[in-house]
Amino acid sequence: MESDPFRIIVSAEMNSAARDTLRLRAFYRLLKRRGSDALDSYYRYCNDQSKHWYDSSNEDLWHEAGEEARQLELGTPEHNKELDDRIEKYGLGPDAPWVLIGGPPCQAYSLVGRSRNRGKATYKAEEDHRHFLYKEYLRIIQKYRPAVFVMENVKGILTARVGENKIFQTILQDLADPDRATGMPFAGNGYRIHSITCATNFSRGDDPSTVDVDDFIIRAENHGIPQARHRVILLGVREDIVQAPGLIPVAQRTSAGTVIGSLPRLRSKLSKQLDSSEHWAIEVRAHFARMATEVKSARELAPLWEVLNEAAHEVPLGLGTGSLQLKKHAFDKDDSATLGGWYHDPKLSVWLNHEARGHMTSDLRRYAYASAFAQAFGRSPKGHDDFSLEGLRPNHENWETGKFSDRFRVQLHDRPATTVTSHISKDGHYFIHPDPLQCRSLTVREAARLQTFPDNYFFQGNRTEQFHQVGNAVPPLLAKKIGEIVFSLLQRSRAESKSPLPSAAGYV
């Protein structure tokens, strides 16, 4: 595959902090494309040597990046027009091999969102506009006819209903025949909707009830991503392109510890009390020691006692809490070969977005216990039976019903992580670091590594906003693999048609 086969023409993001991140990344790509020493100002900014993203030599590219990365709310007339103007400026249409990429907001489809909606007496799915936000995506497909589109969403979309209708079946039919779905005259080509893990596809006129919808689920951990992220990926190919796309290759599983274990060790901050490295160490040692004493006489908990007792004597002094731009040191572990060097950037002299949260001492006790339990038994503790020691029960009325049995979850060192979601922005309970001696939840950089963001991807906004951006993303390494499938398809199509089409353009 060519090193830079796609050009992003426009991205649409309604959140201002996420848009700032996309703009900075667009700037990075434009600088890289310019070559020579153009990237120097980007690295000066990342390495905390400058307060400005650009200088006089590349201010034009900073403005160009702003044209690409737009803060837009699709569905509003003025923002739809702004998007259309950008698409039309570059002549994207049925005669250009361009690609539409997107994922309509998923709150209405996610299992958590649907559970929340069921608790509202006045909620009616058919009146929830979020079920129909995919139609903004559909509008662009119908109007501009991309050669290929890629649509991503949560697995819950497969079972979501509006009234008696399964929303996913409607989406399949609409995407395959966008003219019919939008009430427009038939323009000559619909789309075949392909799975990228097997031969399953859906064409205009097919009966959606005969399709095994689970075939459209991609399980990221089966493709080298260090995270068990299960998402629906639809690859739409315009009907006049007769070639079928390839399938995403299966790859060896990558564990969470492989990608976060080499990052600098940090301690959590102490919230709601005096914080210092010494105060933190005293607090955490005391938690380990008390819990070790409590389990010492229980024979079945002997492995846990060993971990707790050892930790009580080994909690380190002098650990820092990290920062937005944490200086690298010569003693940092060399992980330049991790995932084939995917993360590594030798021009970075800092670790970006690697800063620990603050935790109340009651949560420190739970995190210390949970990570020690995981180290002792190879699994995350679950529910009130596993959290039976003094001081571990959270103040939650449903704690013993089993409804919140996964409230505290350790990301195991030797397995792919569980799905990184935007919930990580609220608290770290589902994302406890596997090292008991760090006694904390994951940082933005660690979550970003589980999502396979390269280390030079600098997230903007406050930490809550950074976590949101990481949790809502498609893993970049997975996106690259999908991009390779799309590029190969377009190349084969061009070769067989002998059409002198320009390089593929992209829209995110």
C-alpha cells in the first residue's frame, strides 16, 4: 500500500475540544506531507518548547487544517451547507474514487442508553431523533455517491427497535438503496453492504431478515488490537464497482500489559485530603497491610495474602503523578518495537497526556485490592462476594443485587483490555491499572494506547474531554487495516476499468 494514499477533505465534529484535536492532527499530516523540517514546529509544541502550534513558515497549513477539521452539527441547514460546499469544492461525486467514513451518534443504540431510556416513563423510541441521525449520513451518500462508505456503530444497533421494527434492518435497506430511502428518483446505482470478516453481504432488494447480522461485528482483539472492542462495521460498495472487498486479516492477540507496561509508572493523586508522594505511600501501604492481615488466616486466599503482604512493603516513594507533557528519561523502558513500532516516535522528548487522576482513599483501597486480586488469581474481582473485605463495599443500594458486579474492574496484564468507552471520562472504576503498586485508574495515554493511538497524537481539551475523545474513537490501527482493504478495492477497480481516476480522497 502507498504510504499516503488518502487525503482527508473534511471532518465534521460538533464538540469543540474534539475539533481542536482533529485540527491539530490535520496540521500534523499537512506538515508531514510538506516534508523536510516542516514538522519541527509541531514537535516544539508537543515537547513543551513552544506555546504555539505554528510559526510564520507554516501558518498557511494551520489555516488549511482549520478548513479541513470543521466544528459542525449535522442536520442543521447552515452546517449541512458548509459540509456540502466543502465536498463540492473538491468535486467529489460518482466520478471520483472517494470514501465516506462515519459513525452516527450511538446513544440511542447502546445497551446502557436503552436501559436508561426504559427508565423514563414518557420515553418513546419513535420520537427519539437520535435513532434517525444515520439519515444525515445517508443524505450525503445519496447526494454525492461515494465509491465506498464505511459506517461504524455499537453492537447494540443490531437489536435496537423503533416500535415493532428492527432499526438495523431498516438501516441496511436504506444504505443499500439511498434513493428509495430519501424519496428520490432512482439514479442507477445502489450499494452492496459487506462484512469485512466474512463473505456476508446485503444488496438492494434483499430480505434483511435472512441476514445473520452478527456477521457485521468486528472483534478488534482478533486483529491485533489490544482491546476486546466489538463494533458493527459496514462497508458499502457502489454497485457499479463489481469487485468485492477483501477481508481483514486475523492477527495474534496483543495484551494490555504489552502496550501500557512500558509507560512510566505513576501514582494516583489523593483527592479530598493533603496530597504528596509521602502521604500517598503511607495511605496505600496502610490499605495493603490491613487487607493482608484480614485475609492471612483464609487458606483459599493465600495467593492474595502473598500479593497484599508484598505490596505493603514495596509501595514506592517518589512516584510522580504525570502531566500533560511528561518529560522522558533515559531510564524509561524502550518499547520502540511494540506493535511493530506503531506507537513510537523518536522525535518526542515527552509522554503526552500521561497524568494520573486523583482518587479518594476509599477508592484507593478498592483499587489496591482489585489489582492485587487480579495479580493473585488472574481475573478481576467481581461483585460483593469477591469484595467482601472491610471497607470495600461501595455505598450503593444495588451492590448485592449483582446489577453492578463489574463496578470495579482491573485491566489484566496478560489479556486484551475490555472495551475502552467514553464512560472512562466519569471515573476510573472500570479501568484499574494492573500494577498494584501504582494503585490508580488508567491515564489518557494508557487508554489511547489500548485504542492504538500513536504516541504523537496529542489530545486537546481538559482531561474529561480527552477521555471522551479516546473512548468514542475507532482504534486507528484497526482503521488503517480497513483503509488497506478499501484502497486495494479501489486500485483493483481502477486497473480493471483502465480509468485514469485521481488518487482516492477521504471524508471523515
